[in-house]
Amino acid sequence: MNRTETVFSYRNILIVTAVEAEREAVLSGITKSASDRGHEGQVKFDVQLCGVGPISAAAETAAYLAANSNYDLVISAGIGGGFIGRAEIGSIAIADNIIAADLGAETGNGFSSLDELGFGSSSIPVATALTEELMKSIQDAGWPVCIGPILTLSTVTGTQNTADDLTHRIPRAVAEAMEGYGAAFAAHRLNIPVMEIRAISNAIGPRNRELWRIGDALQALERASYYLAEVLQP
């Protein structure tokens, strides 16, 4: 496999996942990457649990950052739902923007975001160069991957009406999950670059667990972590 020629300066990376199965998939991908290279390299990956939901993710990420001032990149990683036609089940979605999609207010004219209300911003930018390099690496390996806004919701979508509303409000959105904005906010507050990576386990819309493919998504998350480690190693 061809290594990227781009060299990134990130050396101490915090990766947070909601649950243990996601953490194990991330660790497995990183470990396999090191094994294939024959060495672990100079980059240190600290993969930790942050719990489910944006509040838990923000609190736990902030605690990790307070305990270790050496982190220079924070990544929210895990499985999530994909918007039909943009991120199919088993594929990998990488955020080019992290958006708190339900943080705002309902009005007579529909939903208003924090930005529209004048209370701050409901979106957090990502480490663009690394995001693009990771996508290219996964594409070159022949795996399905897409890039676009990844949405954070406290209540994930379970109806077609909500899916349609999100698609209308954020047309480029590729996926949704529950932790990205929380983890990213904690890091952004300290001026630490962020990323979000989601492996798609289900289509966004009516909730039907019988159609979920969590095993396939965890395998995709392992692959994404493999290429992440490859891209970041000097």
C-alpha cells in the first residue's frame, strides 16, 4: 500500500468513542496498521470512552483534556446513521463540519439554529487537510467513503419526517450520531483541532433495528482507523 507523502504534525491524539465495541474497533485498526508497517511510529493514540450523547461526550472529553495537556488532535469516532444516497450502510463518513442539528429553537416558521438566534454557533470546523487526506487514502484503497457535515443529535432520527427536515435544513449532511459536537466543543474551546469519523450502520429515517448492520459498521470503523493511523504516521 502506498503511504501518503503528506506529513502532519499531530503526535498526541485523543480518540473518543461512545461504547466499548467502537473503542475496540478503533484500537484494532490502529494496531493492524502498526503491525503492517512493522513499527508503531511516533504518533500516540489514546482511545477512550466518552459515553452516549453530546453532554457526556463534552464532559468526558473535557476531563481527558484537563488531565493531559499534550493532546494536539481530538477525534470523535464511532458508528452512526447515514443519509440515503449519500452514505450507505457499511461505508465511512468523514465530517467536513460538525453540526449540533437540534440545538436551537422551534418557531412558527420552523427550526432556528443558535446562529440564527444570535446565541453562538451550532457548528464546529474540522482539521481540513487531515480530513481530505484520510478520505483520499480510503478512496485509493477502494473502500466506500464520503465527506460532508455530520450531525449531532440528542435524539437520533426515527421518522421520515425528521429525516426530511434535516435534509432540507442541512442539504449536504451525510450522517448523524450523538457525540461529535460535544467532543468537538470541548476541544475547540482549547483551540485543539478536531475530526469526526462515522461508519454507517443504518439508514436515517424510520427506525427498524432489523435492518441495522452493526457488525459491518464496526468493520468499516476498524478500516477507517487503520487508514487514519497510516496517514498520521511520519
